[in-house]
Amino acid sequence: LERLAPPLGSLLGQGPRILFPDPGSTLLPDPEGRISVRTRCPAAPCTLYINGRESPAGDHFVPPAPGFYTISLVDANGESATSRVEVREP
């Protein structure tokens, strides 16, 4: 089946959102090597993915190396939000 219209939650601005980091951001890890992620997910549970792999922590990830990362958030309804960022060495 093909979806012909976006989900209603997306139209109303009620779907999942990645509040930080913004798409296209260039980031430096914190002293523990983490990148913080802030999300809004009205249809819990939500799952955070980094480069297509589920992240064990819902509020951060630890990049193994500098480079580009795709952060995705998927809610219980299957709606999603994505942000692609660059991580540089501190």
C-alpha cells in the first residue's frame, strides 16, 4: 500500500520531533564523548535510532568516530522525525 497523505499527527504538528540537534548542525561531544538529543514524542513509546540502529539511551548517543550521523525518532504510530548532523573531534 502507498500512503497518499501524511499522517494526521504530522499535519497538526503533533508528531515526534527532534528538538536538538537541528538538522545540519556541527557538534562536538561532551567530556564523556556523548552527543545530547532532545525530543518530543506525544505518542509514546518512541525509539531513537542513530544511523538506522536503535540507540540504547534515549537522550544521547556516543559517536564512535567523527563524521555524519542520522538521528531518527519513531513513535508508536510509526511517524518519524529525522536530523542529520556532523560530529567533529573536540
